[in-house]
Amino acid sequence: MILKAKERGNAPQLARYLLAMRENDHVELHEVRGFISEKLLEAFNEADAIARGTRCKNYLFSMSLNPPEGANVTAEAFERAISRIEQKIGLESQPRAVVFHEKDGRRHAHVVWSRIDSEKMRAINLAHYKMKLRDVSRQLYLEHGWELPRGLQDRSLRDPLNFSREEWQQARRVGLDPKEIKAAFQQAWRASDSRAAFEQALKERGFWLARGDRRGFVAVDYRGETYAVARYAGIKAKEAEAKLGDPQKLRSIEEVKAEIASGMTERLEAFIKDVERDASRRSAFTDFRKVEIAGRHQDERGRLAEAHEKRWQAETSARAARLPRGFSGLWHRLTGGYAKVKAQNEREAFEALRRDQAEKDGLIVRQIEVRQALQRDIKAQRAAAQEELLRLREDIGRYQTLGEDDRIIRRTRDAGDDPDRPSRPRAPRQRRRRGFDPT
């Protein structure tokens, strides 16, 4: 599992985030331990109130556990991983809450601990927790037989196309995968050895090099979105200046946008609208399917929970009937029979809980498999739409290059120097002699 964690405060805001559906198909409050209240928001308010008695601002330790794609992990397996983590970093006896999220056919867990030791009224120091979590993550991958991510095999092999939240939001506005955008910039950078070559390589991919207001070198696409070249190419600003020279020699963003706008034809704009309209229709249909599947799965879980509750009440009544009462109960206490029946009831109750959880996990796994099939269709549709958009960007770049070539030819023809017209030999220039009147 990929383990991501940080120390933080603002417990009420975190509770609302964990319980919000947003883009999640299902949200389940799995466990609240060590708090007076069993409701997440009230429990986190307790943590906030206790922390006010200290000077600690980041009084929570929040962590997410993300299994690899396609892995169906049971609640029991999540619990074992969480127990191992809290022993590793020293939070065994601290209050905690566990929330399960399901999104895009994947189930992951969020765990939040209170860092405040209520007896000593001070925060527990979590020294080197990132290194410890990395060790636990590697062990979990090996134990489950999952393929280790490149970053856990070797830190130098971490994905070079990692992107920030701002980059992701920008890519979503454009309609492309941010990794695709970064790959395009990095390929153009590696394939060029000068500013002219880099500018041409970017243009072939649908981007125009420009002078940024504050970021030095930027690129602009046909929709007017700007991209910091150094960030997307994965280089330092000094490297960009060494290869590309002085950014002040480039045109401004507004000038480049004006050029792009002048080169766009109505036909190309119609193509863009068609692609975006088709993508919007497909997205609306898949959104409807996601909502329909999530609603059906929620009903199935509700019916299973009701069946478990009825069976639990019936089994509890049956176990309670075994315990003798009155004088017989007193006699059984004296002879030890009561303790044996009580122990048997506790053992059966625990087995019933495990049975119910196993049935619930089985239902969730089957539902996740259905959701994963839909997600594969969604990914295929997105990939097709992204490929079409990338082709469109390349076509726009070729069109712009062609337009520049046409303008050069027209300028040379207007100047009387047509490169396609055969040249005629010029007559030798006659030197005129100045005449004079001898008289």
C-alpha cells in the first residue's frame, strides 16, 4: 500500500472532508476508538478541545492507505496494516478513527490519530515517520505479492512526471492528462539543442513559446492556457536560460495569443467544438452510469446490514437464553458452569462478527469488480478523447507552421523575389556619359 501521512490541525474541517461524498462512490465510517462519542465530527471536536490545553497546533496525524490498482483488500487486512503502522510510529494507545472511501473502483482507507497524550497533556513526537512508513509500505507490498512501485524499489526511479494539485487542475481545464502534458514538454526538451529547435518541437505538439510576466519562459496552447516551461520540462530555470537564452527576446503572452487566434480557422474551431462536445456527452453518460451503480450498490449494502442486524438480535437472544437465572443461575455461578456458558457466548459473538464482516467484504469485493469494469470503459474513452485532442493540437501546430511559410512566400513575392520563379539574367548596366555643349 502507498502510505501518505502528515501532521495537521483543524479537526472539524478534516471530519467534514472525510465524510463528504464528493467524487467518492461510497464513504463508510468503519471505526471510532478512544473517543467518548462514536460520531466522527463529535469525536474530532473532542480532540480539538483537548489540544487547546496544549500549545500543539498540529495535534492530529492523518494518513491514507492506498492499495495498488486491481487489489481487493478486506477490512481485516486494512486493520492489520493500521495496527502495524501505529506500533511502528508509537501511536498504539492513542484515539483513532478509520474511514473507508471507494472511488473509481478502488477502495482506500483514511486513519486519523490524536497526537495528544491526555495524561501528560503533550503531543507525541513522531520522529522520522516518513522513513518508517516507507519501510512498512515496502513490507506490505512484499507480503501481499504486489509489484513494488518504482519509487519503493529505488528512490531515484520515482515517477518524473509527478504533478502538483495546481498542475492537475490546469490539465483538467484543458482536458488532458497532466502526465501527457509533462511528457510532451520533456520530449521536446530532450529532442532540441537550441531555442529554435525547442520552439519548433513545442509547436509540433501544439504549444507556442513565449515570454512570461514572472516565470521567464512559458508556453501557450490554442486555448490560451499558459505553462511554465521549467516546471513542465522538469528542469531548473538556469538550464532553461542556458539553452534558450534571454526570455526578453521572445514575444509576450498576449502577442502569442493574438498570433494563435489569427491562425485559427472556423473549420479548426468547429473540429475543436465537436471533440469537446463528444467528450462531454460521453462524460455525462458515464457519470449517469456511475451514479446508477453507486445507488444500486448502496441499496444492496443496506439490505445486507438489515439482514445482519436481524440475525444478530436473534442470535443474541438465543445466547442470552442459555444463561440460567434465579437460584439455578446462582448454582451455576458457584459450580463454574455460568462462566463456561458466558465464555462460549463471547466466542460465538466474536465469530458472528467476523462472519458478518466477511460477508460484507465479499459483497464489497463483488461490487468493486463491477465498478472496475466500468472504470476500464471510462479509461478507454478518456484515452481515446485525449489521443484525439493531442492529434488536434499537433494539427494546429502544423497549420500554424504552414501559415508562417505561406506568409514568407507572399512577402518574398511582394518584394519581387519569387523563390519558385526562375531567375532571368539581367542586362549589363550601361554607364551613361554626361554630354556637354562644346559651344
